[in-house]
Amino acid sequence: MLTLLATLMAGAGLVLAALAAYVAWRRGTRMGWSLAVLLVAVAWWGTAYAVELSADEVTVKSWWGDLKYAGIVTLAPAWLVFVLQYTGRGRLVTRRLLMLLAIPPVVALTLLAVPATHDLVRSYPAEAHTERLPIVETGPAFWAIFAYNNLLIVGATVLFLASMVRLARTYRRMALVLLLSALLPWAANILHNLEIGWFARIDLTPF
């Protein structure tokens, strides 16, 4: 079962990476590039998580679990930028905004990279080597990252929804698909991080 999940995660990551390349190639606009970044973020998250799931050694699991955060912390800012551009508010996407959005991800990745602060974000429990699928322990910095990401995702999604109701019917259907594609993984991520039932051990978000 675990091997199948890892394979599905890796497959989803490859599909998203291919979609990102297609979007970047076909769309010369800034909105196309922000969507490509969004897809690459999810692709990296899913691929790194697939390796984390399939690894046997705790140190390898931990390393790949840290690497997947490059995708996790990029996704929410990329979604906000894409929504601003998609809803006709591209003028708000300034260099200053991008720099401000980049600060929390850089801080999060720095905390993970420094051994003294690593466990403030995440860590495997001492008994992890005896379990095939241990529950990762989260530190205080993780919840700050979690709150920041969800603030951006919810805010951008509300903005997206408010704009969607004013669209013509043809575009409204397309926007509805985009909205569902944002809400389903968001719900899966909430269930995983709040450790609800089966979702406590498996994060289906990137899939």
C-alpha cells in the first residue's frame, strides 16, 4: 500500500512538472509563469514526499521531508500571485510584494537547514525507526508556517471566488474547476496537519 502511494505521488509529481513545462512554453505572459511556478512547487512537494515515504532509514526520510518544504512554502505565495493576475489585479504584483512574500519561505527553509533550529519546524520521533509510517512531530515554527500559508491560500481563494461570480458562464465553469483544484488539496492538508484519522500518517495534498 505504501509503495503504491509513493508511486502515485511520484507519478503525480512528474505529470505536474510536465504541465508546468507546457504552461511555461505555451504562455509568455506573467500569469502563465506564476501558474508554472505553482505547478513546479506542487510537483516538487509530491516527488520529495514520494521519496520520503519509500525511504527505509529515518535520516533519509527526514532529509527528503525537509526538502519537500521548498515546494510547500512556495505554493501559497505562488497561488496568491496567480490569483491576483488571473482576476485582473496584476498591477498589485510588484517587486516589493514578491520580496515580502519571499521572506517567510526563506526563514522557514533556513530554520530547517540549521541543526539547532531544525526541530522547531519538524522532526521524527525517537521510535520512528520501528514504524513504517511514523507521525512526524511538529514544532512551534511549523504552526507559524501553517498559519501563514493558510492565510494566503484562504485570502487568495476568497478573492478568486468573489471575482468568479462576475464572470460569463463559459469562464465561470473554467474558474469553478480551478477553485475545486485549490479547495480539495487544501482540505486534505488541513486533515493531515490536524492529524485527523488516517490522514495523520499520509498527506494526500500534493497528489
